[in-house]
Amino acid sequence: MLEAQGIRKAYGGVVALAGVDLTVRAGSVHALLGENGAGKSTLVKVLVGAVTPDAGVLRLGGKDLTVANTADAVDKGIAVVSQELSLFPDLDVLSNLFPMREYKRGPLVDRRGMAAKARPVLDELGLDLALDAPVEHLPLDQRQLLEIARALVTDPAVLILDEPTSALHSRESERLHDVLRRLRTRDVAVVYVSHHLEDVLAVCDEVTIMRDGRVAVPSVPASTLTVDRIVQHMLGDKVAAVVEERAHSGALAVEPGQPALRLENVTVPGQLQDVDLVVPCGRVVGLAGIAGAGHRAVLDVASGVARPSRGRVVLPDGSPLKAGLRGAISQGVAIVSGDRKRFGVMLDKPIWDNIGQVSSVALRRDGMVIRAGKVRERAAEHVRRLGIKTPSVDLEVGMLSGGNQQKVVFAKWLEARPTVLLLDDPTRGIDVGAKAEIYGLFREQADNGAVQLVASSDPRELASVCDEVIVFYDGKVCARLSGRHLDAHTLLEVMNTGIAPADAA
């Protein structure tokens, strides 16, 4: 059993935790829920020794517990999987599974022994990877599963999962849930932090809900809750501005000559085959598919990152897309990634510096000499407009909650005034309130005439916010869903079978 009692933590005048209690039973999966900024991440950091509390006590198995750092936590049986991936991209799969704790045979690293330990864990997660494969080339979903595998190979007594399914498709998520159910039989105590509330109700035994640094609902059986009830507890007196299901009216019509992003006969060997795609301005169009289906390759091609062996990309103004990411950005293409740590923000830099990176630094719209005062002023306007919770634009982005970090990513690209927004899991790891605000940005940009392509691992999200979803299967477009066909159930079925409904467009 893992216990936290009276945990307090403040950063200056900001109280992150105000006397939090949490008890997680051995052999149970315990959900820790709350909006971004509710205190969940700080509590997790306290549990694994990344943050020292100002007051409070930790216990493991009834004994007082002091954790010096995350490595010490692992040694004491507590493993954590963070939503911000911490893999070493220049190392291979096996080395990433045993960082700083390699098996040794005399003075040599025992890779054979490590492989014998790792392979059953990878198999359990459905990860068919070469152990010597470089991690930097793995897609996001496989890297997230590898993070989970790295925790499991330590045989933890306590496993803390912070948004473990945020980059996973439904098949991988269900496989992880099966693993968690098996961990119950091994008496592992699992702390499950997630904004996927349906997943919480499907796999968790108990739920604790935090709000504003306090426990709002302590350790109630998950079976007594519903998604709506959880949202009410998370938001309290706040208005739950959750996006409702859109009233899709039917297949999108593209008028002749209408400005649009166009992929014409695009082929990328092993990823896309003769893909024709038209995304009109003023629409939110989703991209869906199981891992490797080709939908995310569309974003790589449209951003100039991947060059097709055949075909071309034409921008809404009729000009062909330049080669390379820098060229695409100069033509008004924005790339909003949910993988904030790798592609979104500089965690150790202030908010204003992050927001100015594209417009002021990359595009030099302020001239050769950057005037920090002007950038700060514009950053402050974005902070106000997007509702970024911060005392100052000078605060380092790493001090913000995940949802507010993602808003900074949006602000950075909106500052550049893009005409094409490519969104790759843009709400990964953020709460329902922040999602609703970001969904509002989608509609605002659509009203302003921008092209928006959204790839998401959450079919419910695509069904809720998109005018149309293009489904890929084996590198080809297999369906375009809109109207009454655009729902999460149909999306999942088409993604996994490649067969569109008989009367769908």
C-alpha cells in the first residue's frame, strides 16, 4: 500500500498542494484525476522524489518512506511513466529499457540477460521491436509503450502512469489495460493519471479527484461514477465548456477553384500510395488510421518533412510546397504537435521567448534585431486571449501545467499567422476544460479561413471537432466520413477493417 498524508507544496505564493491525502491499495488501479493545474503532476513528482514536499508523510507498506530522487524511487519499488517522454533518442531500445542500471557480467554489460528480461515485457505490450533499433526512429505510440515497458522491467511494487494512453490507439490502449488487470494479481499498486475518462471507468477500481491543489473527492469506487459526474467534480463551480457532438450535415463539397490544400498523386514508399487529398479552407478535417496506416505521413508530407517520390503538395494560394520544414513554415504552414517536449516548447525558456520563436526568430518579421519588449507585449496578448494561466510571460514554460504548455504551442504558431495548420494529437495529455478551449481555437481558425488537418489517436475527439474525417488503411484513403457516419464507433471499425460503410461518401 502507498500512502501520502498531508502533502503540501508551494512555489513562492502559489500553492500547488494544500494538504493532500492519497491511499492506493496493493492490487488495485487507482485513478488520480483533475484539471490541468489541479496538482496531480506535483503530487506525482512528490511520490517519485522529483519534488520535495514542504510538509507531509509518505509510506510504503506501512513504513515511512523518504525518496531522494527518481532513481532512488525505482530502487525502493516505485516506477513512473511520465506523459513527457524521457527516452534517449540516440540509444537503442534495449539500452533505453535499462538506463543507468544495466546488467553486468564482470566488467561487461550483459545484453543477453537484459534481453531475456525485456522480451516478455515487450511481448506483453505487443511491441515487436528489434532490441538494437534506434529509438529516435520510432513513432510516438511505440515510444510511449517503450516508456511503459521501461517501468515494468523493474518489477515495481508501485507503478505510476501519467497519461499512459495519450499517444496510443484503441488496440494498444486495450492491451495496456489488460496488463494493468494482470498487475492486480501481482499485488502491484497502480496510480493511473488520465484525461481519458472512459478508460478510467473501464480499468480503474477507485478514483480520487483533485481540484485547485486539494482533494475534492477522496477514494471512491469507480463503479459509482459516470463521465459526466467526474467532469462535474473536476470543474466544481466552473462551467464545463465541453464541446458537444457537432451536427454534421453531410459530405463536404469543394467548389471548383475554391482555395484548398491539395495532395496530388502523392506516394511515399512504405507509407503512402497515390494519395489524392483536397482540404478546403475554413474546414477542420481529421486524419485517422491505426499505427502505420499512413495518416500521420500526410502531416509529414504537408509540412515538408517528408518528400514524396511521386506527386506534389499545392498550398491554398496555388503555390507548390517548398522542400523542408523551414520552407513550409515560410509559406504559412504551422505544425502543432502534442509531443510538446520534442517539438512544441522550450521548457527552460520563458513564455514570451517560446511564443516569439516562429514569427520573430525563424521568420524574422521583427527584422534582424529582436526587440524583447514588443515580443513580450504580443505574448501577453496571446496569454490573455488563450487563457494561459501564468503570473507573467517571463515564467519558464516548464513551470506550467500540460494544458497551458499546449496553449503556448498554439500561441507560438498563431503568432506566425498561418494559413495551414497541421495538428498532430494537439490535445494529448490535457484535461477536458483545456481541450474545450483548444477546440474553440479550431473553430476560430476555421472561421478565419485556415486549412486545418487534425491527426488524433482519439476517435471521439475526431468525431466531435471535425467537419470530415479521412480514414487511411495500408497507405491509402479508404473512407471519408461525415454526417451521420462520423461517430467514434464507425471510425474505429473503419480504421481497423479498411472498409467504409456502404452508403458513406
